[in-house]
Amino acid sequence: MRKYYFTSEAVTEGHPDKICDQVSDAILDDLLSKDPDSRVACETMTTTGLVMVVGEITTKAYVDIPKVVRDTLKEIGYTNPDFGLDARACAVITSIHEQSENIALGVNETAEHEQGAGDQGLMFGYACDETPELMPLPISMANKICMRLAEVRKKGILSWVRPDGKSQVTVEYIDDRPKRITEIVVAVHHNPEIPHDQIVKDIKKHVIMPVCGEYITPETRFFINATGIFAVGGPEADSGVTGRKIICDTYGGMGRHGGGAFSGKDPSKVDRSASYMARYVAKNIVAAKLARRCEVQLSYSIGVADPISVFVNTFGTSTVPEEELEKAVRQVFPLKPAAIIKHLQLKRPIYKKTAAYGHFGREDEEFSWEKTDKVTDLLHYFEAKE
């Protein structure tokens, strides 16, 4: 019997880095809603009283960046100067130029050249049968805690909660199967007048137990605002930058990561679109019960349509040879950038919603890469081999 413990963390929508991800994706959505062929690589930085937006944008549309920034901050909940960032009064600085023509040459589709990848790189997708959404249990629980923190704040259930916050969940595994949650860490930005014991009591009752109750045992340990106070939070406490929470965005460290961030990038960037396709592939393989765990790697060269490599790893859980799974993936799934974009409908303005609480494991209609509509095709492939 092999016993081990695995930990994943997540952050709320009011975390400084997540503010930046949401601003970048809100700008992307605004442009795609007006010009679906917009090319966007938009980065955001925030600190006390300031949001800066920089990057490369080529579009036929116009976006009022300061308005998008302020609307996003207001939606998150930064509407009070005491929080260190106020949607109405903060400074917004922009520095935007067009996409490099050298990059565009490799991406633009012409009669002589099909759309290639927007950059070189390697992308991973992962799925497992630990949860109904086929995600690892630690990151699933961590994200749901953070979503609940936002819910109790916005609904007024806990009026003292402020926008910033983090969670961390440790799960005990026995023979690679999750058994129980052993530790939960929550850091919640709060009104300085609320006593610490009230914070602990409220978070356990209104946040942790509704989300994690079935996995909690009498031995589970809780660390809630372990320093005793978290009254200064958001960009006043830490600067934020787009793309700095890529592990929270994906699988919580379970499964590998190619290193490319998602937010602020249009789908011609395979960092984003191919990562979504890799998740789609892995999830369908697990949903088809061809494996209990599955990791898929895709790699690309800038300007080239076909992936350089396709790799499937099932960690010894597959019911068919992995070499055959790789052949099935190439036959069943569209892997060229233009085909990925078309199949997953990635030119829609759907990205702001992805920028907090994870890009994977959510059943919302916009998340086309979470569908399991290729299960039948995969099974037919292997039936034809028999």
C-alpha cells in the first residue's frame, strides 16, 4: 500500500494576479465581440492605486481600455479606497502596439499558407476520474473554496470578507486514490475590526464545510488566517501581473505544465488553444474509460500547422496500448491551430470567465473544451481495431 499527500492551491478573483488575468481577458473579450479575428497579447500589472496595460493588439475594432479596467475592478469588488485599489479613482496607464509582422507571417492564412501556430511551445492537458468533472481532487476543492469565498462576500453572508484570498488543500492518497482531506489553509482578506476567532468560526461554517464536508474527518487540520490578521490585501499588499498563477489555472501541480500562460492571449496563440485541446483530449480519453488518469502533450513550431509531437501518458492506467491512444488522438481530434479554433469555437468572447477559478473542470456552456462528445469516436476507433 502506497500512501502519500498531495497539495494544491487556488486564489480568489480579488487576488492581485487574478485581477490582472481578468482585466487582460476582459480586454480580449471586448475586442473579439467586435472583431473575432483580433490578435491580442495583452499583459496587465497592478499595484496600489494603479493598473497598467501593455502588449500587442492588431484589430479592426476599438476598445476603451480604461473603461474595461474600471468595470472589471467594480465587478470583482474593488470599490473602496480602503482596499488599496478603487475602480473609480485608480490610475490606468496603457502602452499598446501592433503584433509583430514577423509573427503574423507565420500565423496569417493565405492561399499558399495555412494558419500556423502563433509561437513554438509545448502544452499539456490532464484528466483523471477523481471527481465528476474529471479533475484532481485537491485543485477542485481549492478552487471551490475560493469561489465560495467570493459568493459569501457578494451575497452579504459574511459582510466582513474583502476581495483578496487564497486556499490550499492537502489530500491523502492511498494507492493513487484520494481518501480524505488532511489539511485546509484559507487566507481571507477582511475588515480589520472583525476578531480572529470569529473569522475562523465563520469560514469553517460558511465556506469550508459546504464545499469540503464529505472529505473532512475529525483529524483534518485547519489553518485560517494563520498569521492572525489579513486586513491589508489586494494590490496594496502585493503587486499583480498577468499569467503568474498558471498552476492554479490548470491542475494544481498534478500533471505537468508547458510554462505558457493563458489570459490576454487570443486563440491563435497555441499556449492557450492547444492547452484547451489537450485537456479536451485527455478528458475524453478518461470519460471513455480508456484510462483512469491521462496526460496529453502537444508541441508546435511557430508558423507550422501540424503539431511537432503528440504524447499520451496514462500512468499505467490505460486499457489499451498508449501508442494506439496516440494514433487515435491524431485521427479523432483536430490538432492544427485553425481546426482547434473552429472545433472549440474559440473566437467567441468567453475568456473573462476563465480568468478566475480555473480554466478546466467547469461545466459552463462556454467551456467547450470540457465536453465529452468524442467518447463515441474514440470507442469506435478501438472497436474497428479488434
